[in-house]
Amino acid sequence: MPANITPVYPVTPQKLYGIPDMSVQEEMALPANMRSTLSNKITMIEKCGLLQNALDQIKFRAKHIPLLDDDKHAEGVQEMTEKFLAAYDALWEVAMYGIR
């Protein structure tokens, strides 16, 4: 990028992940526990976007489930709902981790 152009919204590790800007050498020199924490922070933040995509897909599919008088169909929708509720509970467990 030319020196006279300033990005409107500069992307920094601090803004993306809440981590300080550091060189690869500085990152590699971090103690093992700090490197692990850094890696885990990045993993969780990156996966949040993918989770939002999954939620959008679930919502779309749920809206388009037909109302049928069919035992197999009703059982499939019940199974999907149970899986969704298990994931819902697990996500809230993670969201509240360390707060209680």
C-alpha cells in the first residue's frame, strides 16, 4: 500500500483477536501457556463466524420444514430439534464459562 494512503479501517490483531501486535519471532518466543492461549483465542473468534453461518442455515431450514402428518417426518424434525437444543445448551455453557 502506498505510504500516502491510510486504510479507512485498519485491521490489527488487537481489533480482530484482542491480542497485541507482535512479530512472528516475538510470537514464537512466547511461553508455551501464552502461545496456547493466543491460539485458542484465535480459534474461538474465527469459529464464531462459522457458527453464525450454521445458525443461519438452521433458521432457514426450520422456516421451510413442511407441516406433514407423517410419523417419520415428525420423528426427523424432533431429532433435529433435540440436536439443536443440545448445541444450544453447550453454547450457553461455553458463553458462561468462568463467569459463574
